[in-house]
Amino acid sequence: MQSIVRREPLHTLRSRTLVLAADNVDTDQIIPARFLTVTTRDGLGTKLFADWRYDAQGGPRPDSPLDQPGAAGARILIAGRNFGCGSSREHAVWALQDFGFAAVLARSLADIFRRNALQNGLLAVEVDAAAHARLLAEPGGEVTLDLAAQTLTLGGGAPAAFAIDSFARHCLLSGLDELEFLLGQEAAIAAFEAERRGAGDPAAGPAAER
């Protein structure tokens, strides 16, 4: 059975950004396939964008944007179009989180990556062209994400709205994963089953009883 993932509720996130403006960044670039031999996320941050960060001998590339002094501590990744395309590997999300990212803001996201991200507690949302242009123009700028209001604010500028699935938003705000959400509905489910049995619903017969 999937284990419950204990998370801190996410209401407001304030952080400097790290900009990777390239389009069509696929999951094999985010976490190369040779690192998919593990089943936990611990340590995957060191493999994040490995082929961008290290040369063939394993030495660091001096031009890697993730390893510049100004990148340390940035928790918001600014990406281009179609970020997270390719395979559905969940490790891509784990590597981003283990590196320290709590949010990905992109002009557009691959659907499977976005779903994996939100299910694992990584806020991944698309922003409109104007907001995206501002974020790209100010790498390292401080952004405030307000999940309850569904807005982002760069520096002292005007807030920009973003959209997010309502159930994913609820789980992030509450610090829940999907399993924990379902377990929290146990009493309501039991009451519903009891009501159906009382109404003589054959589908709620002995097979539905605990």
C-alpha cells in the first residue's frame, strides 16, 4: 500500500527564483534514466539535471545555472514551455524536491509531470505570457506565491493570477497526500454505506459491509 506522505501545509511561499528558460525540457534531462534504480527520493537532488551539471568524467560544469552562488537557496524554479515532457517518471519530481525546489512556474507544463508534481506536494503551475516574461527578465528576483489567493507577486509588482486544480490546491493547503485525504473521509464513507443499506440498496449488501 502507498505510504502516507507527511507534508507541511503550503499557504505562502516566498523565495528567490532560479531561471531555466529552455523549452521542451523532458524528464530524462531532469533526471537521467540511469539514476532510476532507487525507490526513494533521498539523494536524488544531486542527480538533478546531471548531464547539464557534470561533464563525462563527473566533474562540475562551471556554467551550470543550478550551481552558481546566487542559486543557493532558491526554492522556485522558472521554466519555459512544455516543461516535464517525455516519460512519466515520478523521480523527476522527487529530484526537484530533494534539490530544494518547492514550486515550478512555467509557461506550460506536460500534463503527466504536472499531475505527478501536485500529487507529491510540488506546486507546479502555468503562468500567463506577461507574468512569465517578467519572471524571465528578473532571474533571482524574489517571488511570493499565495496559494489561497492563487496569485504570484514578483518584487513589489502587481499580483498575477494562476490556475490550479481545486483538489490539488486543497491537499497542498491542508498538507495532505491523496491517501491521507481518503483516510480522513472514513467516517463519511461509513455513514454513506449505512444509509444505502438502510434504504435497501442491493449494491450495499453484505459484500459492502466491513
